[in-house]
Amino acid sequence: MPVNQLEKDTHSSDPSTRAWGIKTITDLCSHVSDIAPFLIDICKTGCCDRNPFVQQVSIFALIKIFNHHPEMLSDYI
């Protein structure tokens, strides 16, 4: 349930809300590995965002995913 709300936040019109949603889901991903594939799609969208802060948070999220679950990103490297 909370992940669904955070996913909705990543589609908000406010850039800081989008970045906050990505950052929070990333923090959850370090504790719950089932969220990692879901987060990769969100980060791909965030990397193409117009706002540089959202792009930065998305890139840091991908780095955190790689540190915790390198096998998840092996297809993209």
C-alpha cells in the first residue's frame, strides 16, 4: 500500500515530490529486495525527467540498487 502511494508521488507535477518519492522507494529497496525491479523502471523515467534534481536522485537511486543488487542491473551495464 505505501509503495503504491510513493509510486503515485513519482508522477506528481511537483519536482520535489517526484524526487522524494524516488528517494523513499530507494530507501525501502535496501530492506525489501522485491521492490528493486519496480524501482528500475521508475529510475529510468526519472533519468529522463526535465528537472535536474529528479535526474540526480534517480541516478543515485540506480547506484544504490547496483550496490545492493548488482544482478538486477546486469542487463543494463
